[in-house]
Amino acid sequence: MSMPRLDGRVERGNRTRQLVLDRTVGIASVEGLEALSVGRLAMELGLSKSGVFALFGSKEELQLATVREAGRIFTERVVRPVMTHPAGVLRVWRLCEGWLEYSRGRVFPGGCFFYEVIAEFDARPGPVHDAVVRAQRDWSAYVERTVAEARAAGELHEDTDVPQLAFELIALMETANGVAVLHAEETAYRRARVGIAARLRAAAVDLVPVPQVP
Amino acid sequence: MSMPRLDGRVERGNRTRQLVLDRTVGIASVEGLEALSVGRLAMELGLSKSGVFALFGSKEELQLATVREAGRIFTERVVRPVMTHPAGVLRVWRLCEGWLEYSRGRVFPGGCFFYEVIAEFDARPGPVHDAVVRAQRDWSAYVERTVAEARAAGELHEDTDVPQLAFELIALMETANGVAVLHAEETAYRRARVGIAARLRAAAVDLVPVPQVP
């Protein structure tokens, strides 16, 4: 008859784990993953240090779990909403708009979580670096696939250089995030939208409408 | 007759200061400005902790001096080489090429110094944040001015949106740096050059040559 008690403990552990991760993604998006410490989290959340430690094992494990949690939130907010859209230019546009809204709306208080931690871990080897690289590659690949599908659907010129266009869209999005967070102003999001619309207009075949940026 | 000795001490102080800053810009470009500590620098450079402390006073002063030193190096490597070029599209192109070369050649071991520390300090208020914001604003303003001068010289269409074009050029450069440092590969630099050449070609009046990216 120990199962219910065990389940309760597992359930409680999962809730605490989620409580910790809700906090760590926020901290890391502002201060970076190095700012995460078991002691600080225990204090801020009113938990025991040993309890937090038991759930994550090490600072590195905590950092890796934080990267995974941020990836889950990112997928939920940016990728899932466009997954059911039919392939095409409008889907690329909505993906970019969704990303800019994710940054602008401060889903993470420091702006894009990955922008922050990529700069932090780009030149430091190790498992956290690898997890961050993987997340960035997955996102780039998703943007590329969305552009490739728009071309396959006949909405972009056949000679469209898909990785080049994806690179340029990502450049506009990420720089908008960086500038907007740094200067606490929003002009950069408009510039990104103007640039993205211009790139899509140049690549789209005639008759495929590209939204106007007001 | 104490002046020569005093001068000698000042001179020695300046040399030590430069020795410390040569090291801090490198560390900060890889690990961020928070990784700078008087103790670590003293140990790595074989200096006394009190000596380093006497030269900089505090960790914040050390961080600020490091931002200033990085700005000096950046100006020397990226801005000065194009200052004597006549205004025009080619000057914009050479400025962008110089920036990409500065990133690719790892003038700072972690890639662009400012890319690293902007992500670190974007959401943290204080004097270091302000210094980093100022450096980023100065650079943006310089790119904008170079584009505006090309338009004034009659080489860009009169209706060219200067801040928009400058934003797009900066986006391509910075993203190339971010991607290249993260994935340790150089395709991104080529993508940035292709994008920059396309932007300049679209904005340039007829007969103004824009370099081809091979």
C-alpha cells in the first residue's frame, strides 16, 4: 500500500521541479545560465537547498533542464500556433510575427531566452553549449523548412535560396530582439517587420499576397 | 628631483593597466564582463591583487575600463580604415566587410566583444549597461551616417529609408557573428555578404557598382 504515498511524493517533486524551472528560465533570460545557483533558488522560492539539489543533482543539470524548459515554452508559443497553417508565404510571415510577438511580449522577462544564453555559451564548450547549439539549429532548421515548404507550394520563386532567405529572416528577428531589449524601445520590431515583408515580397511569385506593414 | 621617479611609476602603472586590459577584453568577449575579477586577473598575470585593485578601484571600474578599451580597439580595426574613403556605396560596403573581418578574424577571441556583453547587460540597469548601450548606439549611428552620406553623394535612391537600411545591414553582420561563433563555421559570413550586397544593390542608383559576392 505504499504506491499512493510514492505517487504523492513523485507528484510533489514534479510540482516543485516546475516551480523551480518557472523561475530559472526567467533568471537565465535576464542574467544568463551562470546566474542559476541551487542556493539562490532555494532561498527565493522558500525551499530547502537539499530538496532543490535532490531534484536536479548539479548546477549543470539545472542549466540543462532550464534550456529544455525554455525550448518547451518556445515551441508552445512560437511553433505550435503555425503548425496547422497551410504551407505558404503567409505561414512564413505568421511564424516571424509570432516570434517577434514572443520577444516583444516578454514571454521571458529578458527577451528571447536563447539570444541571451547563446551569447553566454557560444564560446564555452560543454553539455550546456551543446544543448544551446542544438536548440538554435532546430529553430534555424524549422524556419528553413517553413520557407522550403512555401517554395514547394509554388508561392516562392523556384530559384529562391532557402537557407539564405531563412538566415536573413532570422537576422531581422534576432536583431529586433537585441535592440529592443537593450534600448527598451520598440522601433526595432517595426523595422524587422518591414524588412521581413520586403524579403518575402521580393521572393514571392506574382499574385501571392504579402501583408503590408503599416 | 622626485619627478623622474614619479613619471617612472606612472609609466609602469600605465603599462600594467594596458596588460590587464589586454587580458580583460579577451576574457569578457568569451565569458562576459561578470567573469572579470581582480583576484583572477592578478593570478593569471602574476601581479599583486592590491596592485590591480589600485589601478582600477572596483570590479565595476574594471568592467567600464574594459568596455572603453574594446571600443578603442573596435574603432581602430573597423572604423578608422574607412574614414578616409570618399562617401558612397563602396564605403558602406567596406565598412560592413571590415566589420565581418573583425568578427571572422577573432580580434576578440569570443567574436564581437559587444555582441557578447550586450546580451549579458541588456536587461541589467547600471553604469556598465549604460556604457554598453552607448557603444551600441555610437556604432548604429556611424552605420546610419555612412549610409546617409552615400545617399547625399547621390549613390543611393533619394527615397532610401536610411535607418531601415542601416538596421538591416547591422542585423546581417551581427547574426553572422552569432551563428559563426556558436557553430564554429563560416558559412554565415558569406550569407551576410550576399545579403548586404543585395540590400545595397536594391538601394543603389543605376551605374553605381556593388561588389559581387563570389
